[in-house]
Amino acid sequence: MENINTIAALFGTLITLLLSVVAYFIKQLHTDFKSVEKDLIEVKTMVLIIKTEFKSGNDLLNQKVEYIEKRVHDLELFIHKKYNYEK
């Protein structure tokens, strides 16, 4: 009977230790997931900032291109009128 109690106590201790180890790794995993979640939010924010910067830069370049196209068109009209006036 004493052997059964000793074996039960040994198995109880072993199971407790194994469950403690499992709990420790689950806690570490949870901490890692929190860290990954934080990093993911940071990455999303940076992507949004970069996307906004590229969009504003693209809009500015489009405005400059439109302005230059208008100037070229006006110059072509001016040259065309001047050429026709001299004839």
C-alpha cells in the first residue's frame, strides 16, 4: 500500500512539473503573440504612412506634368500664331 502511495505521489509530482512546463511555454507563446501583434500594427501604420506619402508625391508630380503640358500647348499655339502671322 505504501508503494502505491509513493508511486501516486511520484506521478502527481511528475504531472505537476510537466503541466508547469507546458504553462510556462504557453505563457511565452502568448507573450510572443502580443509582440507580433504590436509589430504588425506598427508595420500597418508605416505602410499607411508610406502609401500616403507616395500618393501625395504622385499627385504633385501629376500637377507639375499637367502644368508643363499646358505651358507647352500655349507655347505651341503662340508659335503657330506667330508663324501664321508672319506669312
